[in-house]
Amino acid sequence: MAYCRMCGSRLEWAEVDGRRRERCSCCGAVAYRNPAPVCLAMVEHRNGLVMIRRRVDPLVGYWAPPGGYVECGESLSDAVVREVAEECGLVVAVDRVLGVYSQADVNVVIVAYGARSLGGEPLAGDDALEVGLFGRGSVPRQTVPLAASALDRWFLSVINDATATWR
Ligand SMILES: [Zn+2]
């Protein structure tokens, strides 16, 4: 059971603006569901691309660029700087947006950024099993897991696309 963020009463399904949405049974507030923005960082460090091996789902055990959810109180590029520091211990300058990825059955929007390391040594944070530095042509080719969810498949396609210029 879901409850209204405005008044705490129960939400019920209703037709709102031509679409089934949850609406408060008391105050009428509509509980819109929106995808959450996630940043992904293509960090260049000593002529290599920094990737982490993921400790958490989706794609646990896979190599991926560092990234994560944007929090209120920070911009997307602030989130890039924070996530890279947390996940692989590097200080970075954010360059530019490389791509934006979204899919109807996935509840996030991924914004991929290019960034350059300004200092630090790659060191795996809590969300990473290890950190790797991959020169041009050596970024790992990874296949879709056997029991892949829609999110797994999509996320791997985003990783492959965002790192394509390094392969
Ligand atoms: Zn309400």
C-alpha cells in the first residue's frame, strides 16, 4: 500500500490525464512516478579509462565506469566528482556530456560524462570489487549474463556504447 506524500492518506489508482496513475483518496494529489537521474563517468587517468568491477546489482561482477544516483543539493557534474572520488579515489574535472540514455521499462536516465583525473591513485571504494585502468583497445568485452533482466541488458548496452571510443 502506498501513501500520499502530502497528507499521508492512502493512494488509489485513477485515470488522470489519460493515464492510470496513483492519486490520493483524501487531498487528490497525484503521485507522479519519474525516472531518477544517474551519472556515469568516463574518466581518463594516465592515458587509460578507469573502470570499476561492480560489487552491487545491476551487473554485479561486471566492469563499468564509476557512477551513481544524483542527490538533491548537487548538480549532475557534482555527482560525477563525488561518485568518482567514492568509488575509485580519484579527483576529477568534468569535461562534457557524452551521451544520454533512457528506456521506457527502466526507471533511471543515465547521463554519461567525460572527465579527466587531476590527482589521486585509483583505489576501490565500497561499491567496487576492484579498480582497473584500461588503455585504448583493451576495454573488456563483456557478454550479457544468462539470467539477465531488462535492466541488466540495457545497462550493459549503455556501458558498451559509452566506452565504445576506448575499444
Ligand atoms: Zn493526500
